[in-house]
Amino acid sequence: MNEEQTYLVDLLEQAIKRVYEEDRFLFDFSQGERTGLEQAFVFRVGIHLNNLLKLTPYKELDLDSEYNKCHGNIKRSRRFPKGLRPDLIIHRRDSNEDNKLVVEFKGWWNCNIAKDKKKLEDLTEPDEKYHYLIGVLVKIGMAEATYLYFINGKEHE
């Protein structure tokens, strides 16, 4: 990972850590069932990440959730010709010049990550039109998250 990719990942991981610390209601198992939902987790990460971004060079970029647009059209890739909708992105709307971070989230209750990996491969592929600088698959755990990173269309350790 280069310096900018590391910086973006650090911001994301800080936001996720804050969700685990401050938003524990998402992980309430008092009734023996999972009560937190993936979308609620993503929303809370977005709030924390937005606050962190205000203090960075990325403050002029857009942070969006479930954003599926590309110049007024549907965001598509070679493996997703009908369209795709990333969970969280840092980018400049109506441009592919500042696509920085794309994130997909999966909860511990859903182990099927193959589609998410393909999305991140396509969205970070330098030969595709989006070429996000880095993609991250966040596996939401009960106590902490784990991460897979995607750079230049490939999973990166």
C-alpha cells in the first residue's frame, strides 16, 4: 500500500473503531439474536468517517453510501452490467478523477463475500473507468472488524 492508501484505510479503521466503542447498541444480544443491521453499521461508520474527513485534504470530496451513479447513468462494471451500488465511497460526484475509497461491508451472519470481492476488484481495476485508489471489504465481527484490501483490481495483503 502506498502512503495515500494507508492514510485512507487508517481513516476508515478509526471510524469503524468508533462505532464499536460508541455505538454498542448495534451489537445488543440481550435477546439472544442479532439486532444490529449492516445498513445501520454502515450509516454509523459514515457519520464518524465524515467527521474525520472534515480535518483532512479530502474534506472537499463527497462521502456517499449506496451511490450508484456515474455521470447521470447507472454505475456498471464488466461483471455487473446491470449496475452496482457500493456500500460507502469517497469520491467526487460526476467525475471519475478523484475516486479514492470504495468499501463493502459484510456481517458475521453473512459469509457470502464472493460478490463483494468481485465488486471491489472491478471498482479498483485500473483499466476500468472507476479505478478507485483502494477498496476495502469490512467483515463486521461481534467485537471487532477484519479487513480485506483491493488495489489495482486484486486482493492485497
